[in-house]
Amino acid sequence: MADNSSIEIEHLSHPANPSLLTVQQHVMREQRRFPNATGEFSWLFSGLTLATKMIAARVRRAGLSDILGSAGATNVQGEVQQKLDVFANETLIESLSWKETIGLIASEENDRLTAVHYGSPGAKYAVVFDPLDGSSNIDVNVSVGTIFSILRCPDGGINDPAKWVLQPGRKQVAAGYVLYGSSTMLVYTTGNGVHGFTLEPSIGAYLLSHENIKMPEKGPYYSVNEAYRDSFPAPYPEYLDALRRGGLGKKYALRYIGSLVADFHRTLLKGGVFLYPPTADAPGGKLRLMYEANPIAFLAEQAGGMATDGRQPILDIVPDGVHQRTPFVVGSRAELELFNRMAAK
């Protein structure tokens, strides 16, 4: 019989390399904060990441395949659907439909909720998403993205889809976006900070590249479509004038891409403020609360920033419809505090 008493053990002398941490491993690590976690959320998240990798691959080939241009239809918003809109929407729904923990799906592209495993006792989550934000820019090779929000089924909501989906933003259990740009990057939060992962195409995995992102207290840029300035209500024009005059100690420069994910990503990393005010044509705002403003606001607050509709924090709004629109101001704390002071007057 072998004597194992002489077997020696060498302990790892250096910490694990954080740059080799995948998003799935990170999600599993985050789950350990919850004593009753079962791994269901990480299984759900794998459906999201798989779909976004497929979308990223199609975006990279957009100029080489028949995927550019209009799909010849309009969505529930009255917007012309791009071929990539349709592909991204179908890919996300297909990937998520295999996850038994998902009861309901809501998409910008669909008028109605999609029941996945609705009614099943194992279905605990609803996923709300904008499959391809900024898709009108894809023809000119500008960055686009996917935005998502995850909600847990509330008590008594299993037989009430409205109660399940139409929850305030503070009820989100996770939110994030994927930016399809010079690299493909996933940024997400579960309420414990904001973390960024860059897709390594050679191995097909999202690897941790930006841990615990903090938005600067104050930034150098403001981001808004100033073509509509004449129809902005108070205090938006006065606020923009204050930024340009150096109301926060320096004069701000304008940066505006026209893709919410890209504009917010810059704001998240560099600081500043992004605004989508109400206008004469859209007095209730243009951005959608559930799958654009809420997830972005959740990320902003977790990174140390703020988000408002001009009257109250975005995350406090009780939605009355899946496709509800809202004015939106999001960014660094200094810029948002100045905006709130001006709005209060």
C-alpha cells in the first residue's frame, strides 16, 4: 500500500490573474453574496452573453454581407426597422428562450410581452432589452449597442405580467449594455459596483478589463443634440449656457455621437453629462424608460453618478407601460447637482 504521507503540496504564491476572469466567473462570484443563490442567474446571463457575441460577429461583417439597410417594416415605436435590428432581436429572444428561469421578455421591437416559461414555478426573472440601440448609425460604421435590464418576479406577480414587468428601476436585479465599437465591451451591475469586460475574439470570452468603474466626480464634456435646442424647455438651455460659460469652474466641450450606449460609455469613463430633453415634438421625452433609461441610470448610480427625468430620479419612476418614454439627464454628480439646482428654480 502506497505511503502518501510524503506527498508535498505547493501553495500558489501569487493571486489569480484578474485579467483572466470571465464574465460568467464574475457573475458566479457575485452570487456568493447571496446566501440562497442557486446559480440560476449565471445560467440566465450566459444566454445574454451568447446572443451578444452572435450580434457582435454580425456587426463586424456588416459591410461584407447583406445585413445593412432597412428590413422593410416598422416597429411598435413607429421607427423603421433595420435588418440588424431584426437579427439582434430574434437572436436575443432565441438565446434567452432556452433559459428556464426566464418567464417574460420585453423588447423595443415587439408590441407585446413574450411569454417564455411564464407560469412555470422555476421562472423567476423577466428580461427587458433594446436589442440594437443606435442601429440607424450602423450604415456609417458608428458604434451601436445592446441594453438590458433584469427584473425578479415580485410576490404575487406570477399570474400578473404587468406587475412582474412594470416595476420601478430600483427593483432591477441587474442591468447593463454591450458596446459594439472598436472592441466589443460588456458593462454590467448587480448592485455591487459596475464592471466592464472586453470580448477576446480569439477565445470567444468576455474578460474582465475594467473592474469597479467609478464615474469621475466632474467631467469635461456635455452630450446633447443641440439641433433641437430652440424647442428645449427651461432649464435646459440655461443649463447648457452655464456649462459653456464655465459654471462648474471650466468651460465644457460638446461631444455627441447619437447612439445612447456610445454616448453614455464615454460619460461613464470620462465624466460629464448626457441629456435627452423633452422637445416640442416629444414633450414626454424620446428615450424609453424600461429598457434604456432605467438600466443606464442603474449603472450611473452604481458608478457614483446620478440620473433624473428633470423632476425626480429615474429609478423612482413607477412605469405605466413597457414602451413608456421619458426625458433623461445622466452623468457625473457635480453636473447633475447643478442641473437639479437649476431645475428646482
